[in-house]
Amino acid sequence: MKKEIFSVQPDEKVILKFRKHWFIFVKDSIGTILATFIPFIVYIFLTATGYIPPTYESPSFVTFISALWLLIVWCALAVIWTDYYLDVWIVTDHRIVNMNQKGLFDRDTTTWRLDRVQEVTIGVKNILQTLLHYGSIEVQTSGPVDEYAVIYGIRDPEIIQQTITKEVDRFMEMHYQGRMPNTPPEDSL
């Protein structure tokens, strides 16, 4: 039987689902992509300095090492993509869910009820984040120990902050009116 990581309750509606900005994936991948060229640069350097003679007749070892290196780089890119794609935040009309992928086989899922959310703060730190419309968002929750959840590199943090704040206000308004979300008011029965 497959265990589902996140499931929506029957009386729950998904309001927002978001992940990191595409630039974060590019930024995390650029070093790995540049590392693709290392064996070729090393081969050219070793040939130019005479460590590998130009008449070297058995390039199969060099080809094998280069192919092995490209396989390693490809696997590293797969891990970066998996981490990017599976890091997801979901805002419903009852809770906020943070699914954080760590490597290929490790995932943390944290859930906060909307009535525990105290503050939602955004951070846009530099001109690049301003131009590309991404930044960080921090959600502070109440409880025995104050908890902070931070996600870095999300697109349109202002819109996400407004949506979460609106949902928290709506949830609290319904809670204080004596009814829970998605239940009709008494006078409509």
C-alpha cells in the first residue's frame, strides 16, 4: 500500500501551491553544468603541456574517464532537479503544508494549522531579487515554542504573503463566529 505524503481532507480546499523561483534552479545548477567541461579542459591542458603525447594511440581510457565524469554530472543535476521540483508549499483553507526534499530519498513534511500562524514576513534582499520578483517568506507560528518556517527563493512573495494573511484572517473570522470553514451559517439551514 502506497503511503501518500499529502492528501486534502474532504472539507478542505487548496488555495495556493508554490515552489522556488526558476532562477534558484539555474543558480544551483550552473556550477554543475560548468563542471561538465572539466575533463575536456584537463585533457587539452595535459596534451598542451606534453604530459599526454599528441600521438597517444589509446584514447579509450580518456573516453572512459570523460563518460564516467559526465554520468556523475548528470546524476548531480538529477538530484538538484529533484530537490527543486519536490520542494513545495501548499496553502489550503485549513493549513499550510511545507514539503521539503533533502536529497533523493529524504523528505520532511511540516503542517501548520492556520489558527497558529502569527506573522508572515517577506524578504527581498537585492536588485536581482527585485527584478526577477523573488525572495523569501517566513511564517511564524504560535505554540509552546515559537516556530519559524522559512522558504528561500520563492516567486512573487508579496502575493503569497497576501494570500496566506487573507486565508488566516478568513479562518480566524469563521472560527470566532462559532463555526468552522466550509460549514453553512446557522440562519441558512
